[in-house]
Amino acid sequence: MLIFTGHFDEHDLATARRTCSGRRPVLNADGGLEIHPGGAGEPTPLVTGL
């Protein structure tokens, strides 16, 4: 899994979905972008801001 730190938004998430086919990108609570391995359903972000 890859984790990119920074301030990402829905536009970046859409780009990651097109670029990382077969993977499951998700925005985390800190504004980072996580690229999870392929699988069913939405991934749970590792950084939840708790």
C-alpha cells in the first residue's frame, strides 16, 4: 500500500482511480491519499484522525 501526504481532494482521488487501475484509492482524515490493494468494497483509511 502507498500513502501520500499532503492536501488531496476529490479531483486527486478521481485521477488516482484512473491511474491506479485495479487498486482502491481513498482520502484519509489528514487529507492524504492512500492507495490500497485491489479487492471488493471501499477500503478503510489507515489514518482516521482519531
